[in-house]
Amino acid sequence: MNYLKLSKKISHVLRHAPEEFSLKMDRQGFVQIEQLLSGLNAHNHFGGTVDLSDLEYIIANSEKQRYEIVGDKIRALYGHSFAMRIQKEKAKPPAVLYHGTAKRFIESIKEKGLLPMGRQYVHLSTDVETAISVGMRRDEDPVILEIDAQAAFRSGIKFYIGNDKVWLCDELPVRYIKNLP
């Protein structure tokens, strides 16, 4: 089984294109596992028939904790870009969060703050290492921004749990970014 290829396909379908497999998604982003498996197996590009144990393997071995299975349903925890807004659990964030970004975006961030930019939420990391990993997708030497999440939360910015390393918010004004170059 090509688990990397399978994980990328699941990520694409659950985060960006559920219509590709005609998935019926609820307001929390869950789809029936059987629907997803049916779509995956119709493509037959993964080196064998995909079953529940393959999904469980991907979830158990993913550093980024992208997916969640509850009962007979599965969902991507964050990173959605399609029109239907996924409802997330509001929560009080840690005191400090981080955001890794490419240098070329700094001027826009200085002007507008952090915006979702094609995603449903702004993604923030609980640690510098995760922020670096995220930022390196667009820049070999990313800028790591420190976010005063507690001050933002106290002022009314809503934060949502992505997973144990990722927090989300709708947008973040520049005044909560501590070390903007």
C-alpha cells in the first residue's frame, strides 16, 4: 500500500474537494467512512484495496494529526478550503502561539495582519518547530511570528482547536504579532 499517496489523496478530498467522491459532509466536516473508502477504491491507485485499517494506520502514523475517526465517520481536522464553513470548537488558547510564513508575505501581514488566504481559518502552531515546518513549505528560511494569543483572546478574537499542535482563528490583527520584522 502506498500510504503517502493515499494520505495525500484523503487530505485533498476531505480538505478541498469532497465533491470529487460525491461525499456528503456534515457541518463538522465528517463524512461516512464507507463513502470515502468507496471513492478511494474506485480510483485503485494505491497498491491494493483501501480499508478501515489503512485509514487507522495513516492516522496513527501521522505527525500532523490531520484526521479524526469518530464512530463510522472521518474528517480532516483543519486546512479546509471549500465554501461550506466547518464548525470548530471554540477554546481558550495557550498564552503564545506561532506562525511560520515566507518572507515575501511580511509586508502584507504588516498591513493586514494574518488572514486565512484561501483557507477557512488562520493556522497557528503551539511550538516553534511546527511553525518552522509549516513556513518551510513556501520559504527555505521562513519568518517565525510570535502571537500574543492571550491578549487576542481577551480582546474577543475567537480561537478554535485544530489538534494538539495547531490552533485556528478567523483572522489576527497585526497588534497581536509580537516580533514582526
